[in-house]
Amino acid sequence: MPLASSISASLPSWLLDELDSLPEVLPTAEERMDLVNALADRNWREGSGGPFAAIVVDSATGRLVSAGVNVVLASGLTSMHAEVTTLSLAQTALGRWDLGADGAELELVVNWRPCVMCYGATMWSGVRSLVVAGEGPLLEELTGFDEGPVVDDWAAQFERRGIRVTIGIRHDEAVEVYRAYGASDSVVYNARGAVD
């Protein structure tokens, strides 16, 4: 068998069809998270991946830079979580790997604290702020996903590196998305399950 030489992932067709109709500007944290929660809920119902979505916006203006969802099932790639997908799309759109270059103040908005993989991807992306709906084990309890060994002081670690963290925006709405997912028969794609 020949060795693979490239990888590819794309947004699901339902989101591609809606990209042009997404708001160009989302002035408030609540409006930003409303979009994220709506995309996350639609994503799992469409079968593209888990109940996760993210956007990158200009912190000051609210201008939407990128929107993405978890496409693990659609792509067959475990790294295609919503944060990685969305950050990669922002980097592609802007033509640079450092989203903080030239003093840019970009913000990642996601519907829960990043898992252990997305923690690193977010930290090294160059974003200057992170907004999440919630944190802690409730996501894992409701969905069955293994978020990995995230450190207790995860938010402080971001702050030490100049990345502002806001927690609790539209928390209850995010929890409802996870509760619906957990009550469904959707695939929970933990490769080997959680390790105690």
C-alpha cells in the first residue's frame, strides 16, 4: 500500500450552503455564541461530527473571519475538531499561521472549553481571546466524549500567554445541545474510551 501524501477536510455541505447567509458582523459575545450553539446543534443532527462548533471574529468589530464545526465523522480525521477546523480556516483566509500577527485581535468562540488537543491548537494559533460557553466535566457526563487530561488551571495558562478567557456565555443553551446529543444514538468516537 502506498503511503499517504496529503490530507483533506472540508466543511459539510449543509454549512457550505449557508456560509454566505451567516452574519458578517456579530457585535456581542451572546450573538457570537448563539451562532456557535446553532451550528453545533445542526452539525450533530446532520451527522457531520460531534455537537461542536466555533467561530473566529475580530474582537473589536465582531467581523466574522471563519466558522467551522467538528467534521471528524465527515472527514475520517480525529484532529478535525471544531476549533482546529475553524482556526485553520481563519489562517487560510488570512494567509498566515499567526492569527495575532500585525497586532490583530482575533477571538475564538467555542461552545465548551477546548479538549486537550484543541487546548494546544488554540494556544499556538495566535488568537488573543477565547470565549467559551462552559467548562468542566458536565460535557463528558452528558455526551460520553473523552476530553482528555485538561489541566485544572487551563484558563490561567491561556491568560499567562496573553490570551483573555471568558467563560459562561450562553452556558445553558450549550448544555441543551449536549443533552440532546447525549439522548440520541449518535456515534461517540472515543478511540479507546477514557482511561482512569
